[in-house]
Amino acid sequence: MIRIGVIGYGYWGPNLVRNFAELASARVTVVCDRRPERLALAARRYPGVRTTKDPVELIKDPSVDAVVIATPVFHHFELAMLAIHEGKHVLVEKPIASSSEQASQMIEEAARRRVVLMVDHTFVYTSAVRAMRDLVTKGDLGDIYYYDSVRINLGLFQHDVNVLWDLAVHDLSIMDYVLQKQPAAVSATGLAHVPGEPENIAYMTMFFDSPLIGHIHVNWLAPVKVRRTLLGGSRRMVVFDDLEASEKLRVYDKGISVNPSPENVYQLLVGYRTGDMWAPQIDLTEALSVEAAHFAECVARGGTPITDGESGLRVVRLLEAATESMVERGRLVSLNRAVVT
Amino acid sequence: MIRIGVIGYGYWGPNLVRNFAELASARVTVVCDRRPERLALAARRYPGVRTTKDPVELIKDPSVDAVVIATPVFHHFELAMLAIHEGKHVLVEKPIASSSEQASQMIEEAARRRVVLMVDHTFVYTSAVRAMRDLVTKGDLGDIYYYDSVRINLGLFQHDVNVLWDLAVHDLSIMDYVLQKQPAAVSATGLAHVPGEPENIAYMTMFFDSPLIGHIHVNWLAPVKVRRTLLGGSRRMVVFDDLEASEKLRVYDKGISVNPSPENVYQLLVGYRTGDMWAPQIDLTEALSVEAAHFAECVARGGTPITDGESGLRVVRLLEAATESMVERGRLVSLNRAVVT
Amino acid sequence: MIRIGVIGYGYWGPNLVRNFAELASARVTVVCDRRPERLALAARRYPGVRTTKDPVELIKDPSVDAVVIATPVFHHFELAMLAIHEGKHVLVEKPIASSSEQASQMIEEAARRRVVLMVDHTFVYTSAVRAMRDLVTKGDLGDIYYYDSVRINLGLFQHDVNVLWDLAVHDLSIMDYVLQKQPAAVSATGLAHVPGEPENIAYMTMFFDSPLIGHIHVNWLAPVKVRRTLLGGSRRMVVFDDLEASEKLRVYDKGISVNPSPENVYQLLVGYRTGDMWAPQIDLTEALSVEAAHFAECVARGGTPITDGESGLRVVRLLEAATESMVERGRLVSLNRAVVT
Amino acid sequence: MIRIGVIGYGYWGPNLVRNFAELASARVTVVCDRRPERLALAARRYPGVRTTKDPVELIKDPSVDAVVIATPVFHHFELAMLAIHEGKHVLVEKPIASSSEQASQMIEEAARRRVVLMVDHTFVYTSAVRAMRDLVTKGDLGDIYYYDSVRINLGLFQHDVNVLWDLAVHDLSIMDYVLQKQPAAVSATGLAHVPGEPENIAYMTMFFDSPLIGHIHVNWLAPVKVRRTLLGGSRRMVVFDDLEASEKLRVYDKGISVNPSPENVYQLLVGYRTGDMWAPQIDLTEALSVEAAHFAECVARGGTPITDGESGLRVVRLLEAATESMVERGRLVSLNRAVVT
């Protein structure tokens, strides 16, 4: 029975508490938040759970085996490092840290203290994303040509991070898991419409060492909600629409066939294949319950999480590079940088 | 009664012939195509129309007052210049020419010969696009924040032009007409998946002199067809979905309100307004019939077309800049907007 | 502070408990279910709540002011009558009872004991349904021509009631509230595909004393989920799609205009008006929380609920008539029957 | 080369003329309409075609081998009988005639004169409908449980026929072809909202000799256009949405499994299977071109059309029965299926 302390009971914290509370292999023992009204709410819902305003108290509490950090991103590093120093296992809300430097230190420290460090890349634990990865791994899609994702809505403006760190982080974590390849360079553009605030609309292109291109469009100021990813391959193509109630994933047996001998300029080099569409049945289990169970199991058995510190680091590196590029209006930023060791 | 000669009876030419044929103020007298089977088809459908394989013959034909050019883009300049020299009015398929240099010469020559030069930016003649322009002009949307367009499908690969010249040209012509502002700089990315062929997927960001950003995503290799434009303003936001049968335009009374005094880091600077959605009734008259009538009227009365040579030139400048940027993976390309004189 | 006892902690009971638990004006004191595992679940979630397997114990418990009945329908009458006899206020899951005879007795008895009797017609407490009623009441739709509803999905087959009693009950309660008129006669058809089981697909037409027609299609065996109501009026028409995330209600400024003097058989008598579409913003507050607060207030202040026993009776009368008609393959069943007194 | 005369150049006639004109095996020689402006339009589009206001002249014209009748339904019988008497092959717009008596006489007479009699049940010639029939024929859907169709929009009010004869005729012809079974009895309801005019909204249930139910909802006064058919089987279920651009047909691997031994009242008798969805590629060839070619081939080779007079008669019988039932508010009308001989 893993005893969990959760820091942060704002927007996402309650979901984490609820899912760990329903787990047979774990128990939430302490919840921490700076706001008394949030603690009161937690206490009302979970009468057996202790509450505290002091995260250090929670971290040092001997009844806590593992610390779940669901605070704004700029507290992640400090709280996670403290917890790791105390020998506690750590699950950190996405993105794992404010910089790749911080993420690298967290990884090192967790390795040294032999504790589990996991990042809450929730989508990786959905059946739809796992099915996409399977399609790629088995070669059903052929060579992967592009990964294109749109994640827009009328959303809460953050003022400590730009929209990439808030929304694109989801797409980057999915892309990292599905493609199993890392981009070599990034070009990003974006704009802040509120003076003094971070960018609220952004576009990010990723280049790879193969003929593969990635693109992410995120926007806090869209009139409609869109959550759609296109994954194009040489053999098949996938549309993942997370707002679809049942058919979230559609696999299209469509593509091109290269015709090597065109006779003249009016003829086309490329032929088309269009075939059936197929929507595999997707298990609709809440991703966070799968993820909570996975964390508890890694802690209990000492395993490496699917979304370990390294995956958190890879995503943060992309966010850093994209932010750097965005400031310079699309300047190409290379990712061929040595990992901090 | 304007007498029309149409060069090119391939994909788009038949639509032009049909719309001019149904016009009371015009008559199609000659159709030209290099392919006998296309001419046979035209002859079967329009028994009274002469056909020829020779575009020069058509251009010089005294029974032709105006020449409509619906050939691949690399013939536009040569054919249009010849027609203008002969004193013929000209309607050119989009994009107007293969380069801004060519477009500038066409504009100059048409001015010198006092003939009408019009480019077939078809979407400008749709009710939906005109309604969007009205919303902008009247200030109903407030300050314009972004213009975001997606135009993707499993489409014919061109091998003489990249996907921007084939598809983004539509979005650029719409944006030019709706925003009535020109971008100051462009950053574009893209990829060719067939070796030796032009880019089949592309992303293009446009920066303006105001806090406005434009973005276009075009793709010949998408499993689904999307034709959707988001137009975000400080007061209202618009979704233009050209695949909707009836409600192509939706106006959302949504936006943000800046809240100047946040107390602490957990509070948000920006508030939200969400209100009703409204879909104005859109006239579904075929755009090409409106456009054909407009061309005939400009010819008859000597007016300047809405989509004149200058609008064609502005679009081509953006396509050139984007292609230049795309080759260098997003390098910012400034738009030197001095017209060649 | 109203003290609530909830009988039945199966599918719907947990929602009732949760919403009463979050109410400031009420407190859930006892939960009853026959299944120990359901009681264990309730106890785990609400440590302060007593649990019992005996509904009579709950009803007689002096710490219970009001009884909420969320059992299968054939227990409603017995439990409600017992509670009313004990002077307890009662909220009954829909449909209010298994027969109009039972519903009438419940209404009488509640009046005699001066307790509140309310039926859980949940949809009546949604903003979308209330907005529809407002449109009707204000005359914005003109004369109401038809009410057409489809409620289908791959759903749980009940074996104690047919699909009308399970699904059409929602539509009938909405229709009753929105139209504020009762049908004069019913014709229904349907079929049972599992031998010995009740009808799993049904169609029900309602005739009124005015030129208004109602129709409901319900189906437990549909491959897709549909929740859509069309409300046609002489001035405007409404589409209520409960599966839409944000724009649940769309008001179309469309209709017909009668043209009294057609000249010949080829001319049409009826003209069309098509105008804008408008989607009013709908508050997305959970209906059950509004309903729970309304029940608590009726109990506290002695008011008559919007969904009182009479509305429950009217709906049950329609279900009885439709079931009777369905057995005889659409035979018209009149509703001009004296209320049991 | 079959020479075709077309009577009626209003709404549907031009489509028939166009499709026969593009056929290699046929030629349109004469077009007839009472309205000079319609004939002028036909003459402008097809300079080689003769025009006449007199249908008898067209029918007797020796340059006409086959007569296509696209007039209002009350002229079908008279014109078709005249053409058959003259030994001309006949293709009649749907419905084949105003009564089953007329249809029977047409069938008899065509048999006697050995000419082809075909009814224009256009949907039967679409790939989607043919694919549905194949699924039924091959047993892929298992036992067929229900056929449910909705065909509504803001449509032209007819004043010579009710909405069933105008719209349900499509669904009945599709159902006849797909199910290959005829209903045993009909119950229909409906209403006319314009005094003195025929019913503009109607619902029609069909009972079969097996546990199969059919239902059709048609409406001329709906704010939205819907063209959707559900076909439920014991093994799989199909949704045919004719407004979908590409995936018109979706096959759901969903259904029920009967569980014979429920222990108590809370347990369910019926289990569920939910699996993948599959959208077979549908050829989008215009149905009318397939149909025109089929008619020409039947004429040339003396074959029996897929949509022969008998299929027209079966559909008219259902329309008659439904209209009879509708007048009496759902009274069950049995179908006496002995063919008039």
C-alpha cells in the first residue's frame, strides 16, 4: 500500500487525489494547498485525509511514501528536489520542470537516491494514444510522413508560461511516445495579444533526421474547441479526434503511389490509393486511473515508468527550443545538444 | 455582348466556359486546348463554339474580345502578355503568374494597353468571404488578432509548383480581401515526401505591422478534407467552414477582457466573455457566375476588377517569400512591398 | 438543513447522493441498498453517512426528513406511500410509478399528509430545456407545429419495462414542460427482438386538440447515440442536440409562408423563409444540482415543485396509453379519461 | 443507339437529359415541356435536340425508341400507357403511378407489348445502397431487426401529393431493394399544417412476417436536412448517411447477445458486443448515369430492369396503405399482396 501526499489541490490535483483514492494499491494520506478553501473542500470530500498548507511538512511526513506535485510549473523543481532528497518517489505534473537544466538535475538526483521519478504525461495512458503507437510500431502506417496536431479553445490565459508550455506539452508528449523519434530542429512562431503577457497563439514545426515533419498549433483564444491529430504514413493515415465520443481513432487506408514515368508535363507523377476507413474500438477507461496504477506499481516494484524523467526532459527541451525560436520569429533552433550529465 | 475565348479545357476551364456560356452579357466563341479529346468534349457540349489547339490563333481571333487563361501557371505570363499586346482583356487563373516580376509586367502592360487584367481569385466572389470582409470592415470583430486557415485533403500532386502555389493561394487571396492589410514578413516550413517533387505539405506564418498573425496549413496528403478558417478578433470570432452545407459562417460572441490588477500568481490576468453564436444566412450562388459577370461588366464599362492584377501580385509576392523561407526551414523573409515600376 | 435518505445506490442513486451532499441546504444522512457492495462503496465515499439494507428502517429513521427513491420503478409506489405515511417528503426517480392509478394515489396521499411529492424529471432542470420553454412561452416560435424527438443508443435492455418507460419518459417530461399542452390521443408501434422481453424499439405519435403533432423514437439497439429534438413552429424552428458540447440549442429563423393564390398545378401554394441561425449561450450547470436545490427549497418553504406529482402522472398516462397502443400495432388510444379521484 | 424522348424539363428532367446525353449507347432526340422557357433552356444547352410542347407528338415520333417521363405523378399513367401502346420503352419518374391499380395496368400492358417498363428509383443505383444490399444478402448483418429512415428538410410543399409520396417513396424503394422482403401491414400518422393541403409531416411503421420493423420519418418543414438510415441486425448494424461527403456507409460491429439465465430482477438478460466500426469505400459515380446506362442496356438487350414495374408497384402499394392509415390516425392497414393479373 503506497501512501501518497498530493501538493496542489487546484484544477488538476482533485483528479489525481480521486484516482489515487480509488486505487487498491495506494492511499492518499496528506493533501497540501496554500488556499484554506481548497483544503476545506478536500477535507469535506475525503474525511480521512490530513491537510496542510506547508508542502515541506507534507514532504517530510513519514506517512508519505510518494509525493505527487500538481502546482504551477515554477514550483516543480524545488518541490521535487526536496522530495527526492527525502527519499520520496515523485510524480510531477506536466511539464516536468521550467527548464531542461532543472529536469536533468531531477533525473540525476532521482537516480542517485534510487526513487521513482515520473511525469504526468496523461495522454500516454489513453487507449487511443497507445493504439496509435501500436500502429506505428507494427508498421501498419508504413513510413511516417507527418504528425500534425491542433489543440485550441477559449482557454485560461496563463501568465507564467506561454501557450506552448500549457498546451503543446500534451502534443509533444504524445508525439514522443507515438513516433519514438526525437526532432533535430525546431522553428516556431507565435504572438501575444495581451501586452506584457506570454504568447497565447503559437505554431511549431519540427524537423527530423528523416523525411518526417511535425507541426503543432495551440491557441488559448479560439472560439471553438479542437483536439485533432493527423498522422500521415506512406501506407495508411490516422485521424485522432479526442472530442469524438466513441470513434476517437480513424485509420484510413489511403495514400500515394509514386508513378516513375510521366510522359509529359500534364501528367502526374503520383497516384492515389483510397480504400476503407476503420475505427478500432477504444477502451474509454480514464487515463489517470491507468497512470496512477502504473506509478504505484513502479514504486512498489522499482520499475521505470513509461513517462519517466527522460521523457519529461525531452519534452521540455522541445518547449525551450520552440520558445527560443518563437522569440526570433521562426529562426531554426537545433536540438543536437549534449545532454547535461 | 463580350466575346470570350478560353484557353485550357482541363479541370477548371469547363467551369469557366459553363459560367460564361450562361451569362447574358457574354458569349464563349472559341475554346483552346492541346488535347484533342478535351476539344471534342467541349465541342459536344457547346456545338456553336469553335475549337483550336493553337492558343495564338485564339488570341488573335478577331471574334475574341477577352481571353480567359486556365492553363498551368507557367504559361500564364506568356499567354497573358500576348493577349494584352493584342488589346484583349484578360482573366487569368490563379495564381496570376509564376513570379512577382511577371505579375508586375502584366500589370504595367495592361495599364499601357488599357485592357482589363483580372485574376481568378474565385473565393473572393463567394457570399461567405464577402460577409467576413463586411464583419471586419464594420468593426464587428474588433481588432483582428489572427487569421488561421487549414486547407488539406488527398489531392493531386502537382509537379511544377509546390502545395503553397496550388492551395495556399486560395487562402492568401481570401486573407488579402478580408483583412485589407499586407503581411510584413513570412516564415514557412514544409516537406516533400516524394523525392524530386515539390513540397506537398507546408505551414506558413505571416507577421504584420500590428499585433496580428496569419497562418496557413496546406497539405496534399491528408486523409480527410478540411477547409476551415478561424478569424479571431478582440470582440468576436468567426469560423468559416466551407464544407458546411448551409451554415458556412459562424460568428461567436466570445473573447477576452483584460483584467489589469491580479493579486497574486494564482490569479488570472485575463477574463472571458462567452455569448451566443450566430450563423448569418449565406447566399449559395456559384461564385464563378458572380465572378464571370463582374469580369464582363469591367470589360464593358472599363472598370477595375475587385481581383485586379495588383491583388494577384500581392498574393504571388507572398507565395515567393514563403517558398524562399521554406527552403531555409522557416527563415524570416521580409516583404519588400515597393511595386516594380 | 434538510436531512435526506436515499434508497437505491445503483446507477442513478450515486448522482443523487453526490448532488444532495454538495448542497448547503441539505445533508445525506442515510443510504439504503440491498447489495452490500453498493453500501460499502457509499460508505467509502461518504464516511459520515449511515447505510442500511432495509428501506423501511431508512423511511422510519427520525434523522430523515425527506426520502429520495432511486429504485427500479416497480418499487416506487410501495416505498413512496410508506414514506408519505410517515410524513416524509418524497423525491421519486422517473417514471413516478408503474401506473397512473398508483401515481394518483401518491398525489392524493401526499396532499393529505401535506408533504412534498416530486418526480425526478431531470431534463426539466437543464438550461437548454428551460430556454426552449421560454421560446415557446414568449411566442418566438409562433404556433407550434410539431415536436419530434429521437433518443437512441446501444443501451441496457430492461426486462421489467419496455423502452418507452425507460427512454421516452425523458422526452415526455420535456415535452410536457416545454409545450404546456397535453396530447389527446396516442398511436404507438414497436417490437421486441428478444423473445419474452419487452419492446426494445418503439415509435410513438401524439395528437393534440390543435394542429400539432408529437413523435418520439426510442431504441435500445442503435449503433450510434442520438439525442435530438426538433421543435417546429410557424415562425421559427429549434434543434436541441444534447450531445453537442456547447451549442445544444439552435434556433432557425426559417419557416413557411402560405401563398393563397396559385395559378396552376405547377405552382406552389407555400413559400419559404430562410434566415439566420442563432445558438443562445446555454448555462452548463449540472441539472441534478439545480433539481436537488429546488427539492430542498420546496421542502423548506412548502412550495410545489415544478415537476410535481401531477407532471409525473401526466407522463405515466402517456406511457400507459402508448404501451396499450403498441400492443395493438398503432391503434389510436384516447387520453380523454377522467382522472382517478 | 437508343433514341430517347424526355417528357418534362422541370426539376428532374434536366438531370435525366444530361445523363442520357453523355451516354455512348443513347441519344436524346426530343424534349417536351409545356413551358416555352424550359424548352428554350433545353434548346440552348442541347442545340441538336428537337423540342415540343406536345407529349403525344413526342411519343409518336418515329425517331423516339424510348420515352422518359419526368412529369408530375398524376400524368404518369396516361403518358406511359400511350407510349407503351405505341410500342415505346418507358422509364417513369418515381413514384411509378398515382395508384396500384394504374401501376398494375402499366405492368400488364408493357408485358403484352413486350417493351421495357422501368421506374426511376434512383437510389437503387447508388453504390452505398448496393453495398447495403450486399451486406444483407451475404448475411454480414445477421437477422435484420429494423430499418429506420429519416428524410427531412425545408422542402417544396407539393399540393397534389402528400409528403409520403414525395419523400418516403425514396426510402421505400431503397428498403424494398435492400431487405428483399415486403411488409405485411402498415400504420402511419401525419399532419397537414397548411389547411387544404396534403400532409407535410408523416411517420410510417411497417410490420413484416418476421421480427422486423420498418419506420420512415419524412418532413417538408424541418430546419435541418437529414438523410439517415439505420439498419439494425443481430450481428452488425449499419448507418447510411447520404449527406456525408465520403463515408456514407458505416458498419458497426455491435449488437446484443442474449444471456439465458438471469438470477434476479436486477440482472440483465441481454449482453452487449461493441467492436470496431468500418466504413467501406463507396464509389461516388452519379447514380443516374448508372441507371441511364442500365435502362439503355435493358432496351437494347431486352432485359428486365432492376427497378422494374413490379418494384414500382410494391412501393405504390405501401404509399397507398400508409396514406389510408394516416387518414385514420395510425389504424393498421394490411397489405393484400396478390398481384392484379
